[in-house]
Amino acid sequence: MRTAVLLVLVALFPVGVAGHAPDAFSPSACDPDARVTLQNQSVTEAAGAATVTDATLETGGFVVLTPDPDASAGEMRVVGVSSYLPPGTHANVTVGLDAPLDRPRRLSAVVLEDASGDRVADFDGSDEFARDGCGGRVVDAATLRPVCGRAD
């Protein structure tokens, strides 16, 4: 019985061996070179913009706001795009909204790499969405709420 329990534990919780590459599903293997953080926030109609807390881009690019972060570039509904961001880390990135919010919306910030090098956000496939080490898009989601007057 002890042997069976030990085998089950080893199968369920494998132990890494020094010198081996990390498992593709370990957090360190999936860490992206690009990062983005979007927090819940209030947005005034006058401001017409959301603030991305921080964005790190390995290559230059953009932060895109969308309700459907998994859609293909040509199918994605884009509700806002930042100005061009050079490589590096940027704090408090302003992303203008294409239209005022009429209700609270769950939006995602997605990093779009300027693969074409033209400093224009292209959704025709010439620019590419940044990927983490496991192949997923670099994305963060939050709720944006419309308010009258000043945002909190």
C-alpha cells in the first residue's frame, strides 16, 4: 500500500531534476517578455480614456483594449489603442476609447507588437500579438465603469 501511495504521489507531483529544462507548464516557463496590467477603474466621458497601470514590451508596439482578446486580428473588436510605445516598461499608459462607455464593460488589454515596424497598429496580420512562453497572448482584464464628472 505504501508503495502504491508513493507511486501515485510521484506521478501527480513530479520532482524536477537539476539541469533539466523547466516543464512547459511551470510558471517560470510561461513568463512573457511582454507584460500588461489593467485594473478596475472608473472612466469619465470627458476623459474618454482608460489607464493601463503598466506595460512592458520587448519590441515596440501598442496596448489594445478589446472585449474579445482571443479573436483573430481581423475579427477582434477594438475599442481603444494606445499610441506607439517603444521597447521597455511604461507606467500609466493612456488608451483612448473609440466611444464613451454606456455601461460597465469587462475589457482586456492585449499587447500588440509592431512587427511591421511602421509604428501604426495594424490588424491585418502584419503586426503580432505578444505571446507568453506557453503560447498564450499577453493579456490582462478589468472592469471599466462609466461615471459622470470626475473619475475616482
